Amino acid sequence: MRYLLLIYGDEKAFAGLPAKELEGVLSDFQAYTASVKEAGAHIASQRLRPASTATSVRVRGGKKLITDGPFAETKEQLGGFYMIEAKDLDEAVAWAAKIPGARYGTIEVRPIWEM
Amino acid sequence: MVLARDEVEAVFRREHGLIMAALVRTTGGDFDAAEDALQDAFARALETWPRDGVPLRAAAWLTAVARNAATDRARRERVLEKKLAARPEPEVMAVPESDEVEDDRLRLIFTCCHPAIELESRVALTLRTLGGLTTAEVARAFLVPEAAMAQRLVRVKKKIREAGIPYVVPALDVLAERLEGVLAVVYLIFNEGYAATAGDEHVRRELCAEARRLGELLSEQLPSEPEVLGLLALMTLHDARRAARVDARGELVLLEDQDRSLWDRAGIELGLALLDRAFALRRASGPYVIQAAIAAVHARAARAGDTDWEEIAGLYAELVKRVEGPVVALNHAVAVAMAHGPEAGLERLALLEEDLESYHLFHAARADLLRRLGRREESAVAYRAAIALTANQAERRFLERRLREVTS
């Protein structure tokens, strides 16, 4: 099965990290990505620009409504994702728990709706 | 031979978990398909058993018939989907010669109690699939409308299927952590039947019995897990005191006031033996083993006055280190009061006040200690606080009786 692992975290706290610590987290992420690839479970992964750069789009009655900001203002924001191949939810959760961001924020595990 | 419907139902209920477990495997984790197939087998049993008698290997018979039904249904669905008329007939499975139905119940319980499922749904699904309770019975046990329970069960089965919750016993490195979740579900089922004073008495007994059956199943399959034995011992010891817990008018009777001749001695011996087996495994004691050890100290005291409160206070001190939450800290304070006097207990309670001031049992415990010290006015204030915070009718009546005692 394919799963999307969505990484939520407090952007402000993350941005406030001392340079040294930030470097450490980023290199942890690199090591993690490498380990997912090595296991053959990696499909895609990206880091996102902060939620302050987000634009939300809705179409109502044929009219396009554009607003500044993310879908919902929350304490933790979507900061990136991994798409992985896993045998079942247990395997997906095991990968999610290893994401460095899991130590600070929350990883949401979502199965892909296969067509 | 004439066989009544409820006799067929009794066999069906007893073997439900075992057969469902085998079927969920056959259907590749599809709970709905497994349930449908089991219903087919039930219908077939109702047709043939009254005529031919109950087969010697009833579980194996039902499993084989249900497996055939599942294969049949799957084939029919494929036919519908692809609009293909010609398909090979499904292989008809014979009833196996041996009495064995492969026991997949352990997998099933780990799937039903998966941490990715909301706790209440875990409990409901476990009762439905392993316990064979009907949706109506599960709904009644939790005092929710049947339609709401049916919907909850549909949602949880959908999550299992779509999120890919596996049908496996977890690997050793996560077994202990996952087992904790399973034991919590079993204990919740037991407590729902034991501690609640509302609801249908028959359903509540059934819940306790089901929890103990699940505990036994786990202890057979995981014989070297002390916490499994600890939980089973704890439930067995509690259940042995059931008859003394409520008086003829349905009022709660405190442990110290219970008529101990009503305790089920055989049940107590069984509970104590289970606890000894847990200790014999010589592993660090977990919360269920400690709670069972506390229940065992009470069970061994022939009279309330003989209770070894020193030992109980010591056990609670260990339990507090392992279990968070108000109930344990409160019980620890009460045990200290019993071992070292009400003043010592009040001192401990004072430390908990900030966390527990909205918890009725905190005020009830305080009221009781103040009453024992003859500080009647303060005691009455605390009883009133407790009464204002409790929703349970039997508890409220008990507290009101006590309040009248200290104000008369």
C-alpha cells in the first residue's frame, strides 16, 4: 500500500532554533530520507515553504475565491511530506515514528486511495 | 432430535471468536465478508442441526460451511463485477477430519485492539467479533442507540480495511507495548460490567464473563507474559467478591462492610493461583500484577480488621510510580490512612487537592477520614462537595447516607 506521511510542526518554534540545532535536524532529515530510499520504500518527499506563503483557493458558484494563508490556522502547520510504500499500517507507522519531525510535532499517516 | 434455536445460538456464541478469526484470515482481513459468511453458516446450522443433531466438531463444521459461503460470495461478486457467466465452481471444502480449527484469535484481538482505532470502537469491535455479542447487545452495554453502535462498527471496519491495519500478532519488539493496549480493552470490558451500577444486569454479567474469556485466551496464547496473568488474576479476584458488593436493595457495600462469607472461595483460590504464576515468571511487576496483588491482600483477610494495610500501602506506592491518574494516587492516600492513621492520609490528600478538586471520590475520601477523626463539620462540607460532583445514583445515595450520619 502507499501512504502519505504528513509532517506537522510548530513553524515558529522551528524557525527559532539556534543555527547549530537546525543544522542537526536537517541532517537528521537527510539521513532519514536516505534510509527510506535504501529500504526501497521511498516514492516522493518534499519540504514545504512556511504556511505564511500559502494561498487558499475555493470556487463557489463558478466564482474563484482566493485568500491568503493556509486552509486552517492551527498551532502546528504542514511542513512537508513523504510518500512511501509499506506492507500495512504498522509498517507505515514505524516509518512515521522515525521521521525526525515526529519528535517535535505530529505525523499524520494517510493511506492513498488507490484507483 | 429437536433442537431449539437458542441451543444453536449458544454454540454459535461460544465458537464465534474462533470461527471469525479463521474467516477474517480467509477473507484477507475483510470483516464484513467474514460476518456475512458466518451468518450464512448460522442459517445453515438452523436448517440442518435440528434435523441431524449438532455435529461433533461444531466449530470445524461452522468454519468449513462459512468458508464455502465466503468463497461463494466472493465468486458471485466477481461474476457481477465482470459480468462473466462462466467461472469454475468454487472448491467445496470438506469438514476437516481433526477437531482443529486453526486458532487465529490472537491475531484477531490484536487487530480489533489496534492503537490506530479509537478506544471505544476497539471495545465495541472486540465484543462484536470475538465475543459474538450482537450489535444490539453491544449498544445496550454502552447505553447508546443501536443505530449509533452499528454506524460505529461500520466506520471501524472501514478504517481497518482502508488504512491497512494488519491481521497479525505484532513482532516481539513491539509486542509488550501493543499488549498493553489489548489488556486495557479487556479490563475496560470487565469494568463496564463490574463497576457500572446502571444497565441490564444480564448484559453486565456477560461483559465480565467475556472479559475473563478473553483474558484466558490471552494467557493460553502468551503464557509467559506476567501482565496477562496479572489481569486475569485481578478480574478473577474482583469477580469472586461480586455477590457481596451490592446489598439486597441494590445499594453498594464498601469492601470493609462486605459480608465476606458471600465471597466465592473457589474463585479467590483460582485468582491467587494465577497471581502466583505471574510472580513465578520473575519479571518486574507491571500495573496489573500489582493491582492483583492488592486485591489478593484483601481476599486473604478473613475480616476487614485483619487486612494488612501496611502491605497494601507499599503496593500502592509501587503502583503510583507506574500508573498516572487520580484514582491510583487517591487509593494510595487511603491505604496510607488505613496503615498509619487518618491524619497521615489527610496529609497525603492535601498534596493532591490541586489536581483532584473536581473529582468526587477525592472529597468522599477526605470526608471519610475527617469523619473517622470526629471532625464532623468539616466532614459534612466534604460530603456535600462529593455529592455535588457525582453522577452515579448508587454512589450518591451512599454519600447521602454518610452525610446524614455526620450531621445527625
